[in-house]
Amino acid sequence: MPMNAANLGWIGVGILALASLFIFLACVRQRPTLSTTGTVKSLTFVPPEKYRPYAHGPITRGFRTMSAVEIPARYSVEVETPDAGVVRAAIPESQKDNFPIGTPVNIEYQVRGTLGWKRVYVMDMTRTEPSPPARIPVILQ
């Protein structure tokens, strides 16, 4: 089969279809939310940042002077879990004292990925309250 413009066009359409299928399977498709327990392994301070989106394409298109997006200071928390391995989540500075190193936590997470690529998204993290000590009956003689 000779390679002409029509054949190359269909090859391009096939490549774009495979790329869109990969993006759908890896990122867009709804996944079940799982939950597990774990232990806070480390806390790392991340200073505040500014993110400035830039326009792409010809300069004649709009939104050339987009404002910067402020990303506040936060702590990156590593949690070691038996089910999902070591996962990371970001918490505000004000919540640092609620999650010291060694604290048991419950996390809700989603696993996304496909074909060897996997990412764990932590949806919620709460501190596990320790169970109260068992009451031992005392027998007086």
C-alpha cells in the first residue's frame, strides 16, 4: 500500500484515538474510593509559591496577562500504609500539630493509572483515635 496523504491522515487519527483512550483510562474514568490505616512517617515544610500560567500559541489570542495563582505554605506528609505503600498528602500549616510523626491515621484514596503507570491520590486523611484501654474488673477479697 503506497503512503499517500489519505493513509497518513488515517494513521494520525489512529494515534490520536489511542492517546485519548489512554488519557481516559488513566485520568478521567471514575475510580472507587478505598480506605486504609497508616502511620505518619515524615513531615516536610513546603514554602509558599506563585504559579503563573502562560498563554500558548499566537500572541494574538487572549489572556496574555493572566494573574499569578498563590499556593500557600503547606506540609507534605508521608504516610506508610499496608495496602497502598507510602503515600503523600499535603496539609495546611495550621494542621501540622494534629499529625505528628508516628500518629496513626485513616486515609481515603483512589488509585489511578494504566499499563505500568500508577498514582495514588489521597482524598481525605483523619487522625485515628486510640482505642480506650480495656476495663479489667477488679475483684476485692
